[in-house]
Amino acid sequence: MKEEYVQVGGRRVRYLTGGAGRPLVLLHGWSFNADTWVESGIFDAFAERYAVYAVDMPYGLRTKSERFRAPRPEYAKYLRQLLDALGLADPPLVGPSASGEVVLWYLAYRLPARAAVVVGPVGLTAELLKALEGVETPVLALWGELDDVSPPANAQLLRGRNVKIVILQGARHAAYLDKPREFVEVVLKFLESVY
């Protein structure tokens, strides 16, 4: 695994990269950064099959990238610029919590991704849900059974779209950290079916 930096829109963005094969991009929740994927063992598990890019987005409490404040839809557009800077055309995107909302806005703008995984996404507003209508990108939406930030009942808001919903039993909002082994298994199975 290597730590690298890239310039995006005049800002310095940190990311971790490792593995080989087709790319997979990991974003982070508001209270975390790219290191969280490494510390949990999830990065290495994915790196056995994919070229993994764990990105410090320019928001959140622990990011090591240059920060800026913007509405989440603007961060989605910024994500496209970042992927362009990394030379990634349409990788699968994994986004928990706040980054889950960013990933959904990314798809709502019809920006290219082979697939998306969101974990306990926040901000499922009527505006976002309407913008997601007709999106064909396959989405895996995971919730922790005990999520009290974005309750698993919110999964119903995404029904009827090209979305597979999985509830991780006994997991809280950061379900991927509470149940990393189960999370990896579910995501790998999903990616094998669509990517």
C-alpha cells in the first residue's frame, strides 16, 4: 500500500492505493478517513482482487486532504474531477454515511460508475430520490440493523430502483466497521455479479 497525493481543482488530495486489477474506489464517512479502510482490514481484503484507491475526501473530521465546504451535490461533481485526475473512467464507488450521499448524487448526475455501494447513506431527501429515478447503475445499499443515524427503515426509500438492499444484523451506523468480514463478503459477491 502506498500513500499518494494528487492535485484536483487546485487542492491537494490524499489517497492510499494498493492491490492490482480493475479499480475500486473507497470513500469514507464523516468521522473517518482513508486510513479507516486499512485499520479495519477491509482495504487489504479488497486489494486481493482489485486495485484499491482509498480517498480522503475534502470533508469530515479526520481528512488529510485540503478541505473545503460545499453542498454534497458539489462534492459529487468534485469526485468526478478527482477520478479524472486519477485516470479512473468509471470505477465502482463505495461510500458510507456522508460519502454514501455523495455517491448517490454522483449517480443522480449520471456520472460514470460501473457500480456503487452505499452504507447507511444520509441525506435521502425527496430531491435526491427524484434525481435518482431512472439511474441504471447497479447499487448495493447496506444498513446496520442498529443504525440510529440513518435507520434501516430508510432502505425502503431506495426500493423500486436498481438497488439491492442488505441489512447487516447486529451492526450500527458504521456497519462495515462493526461487521468487516460480512461487509467484504457481501460487497465482493455484489461486484462479481455486476463488474
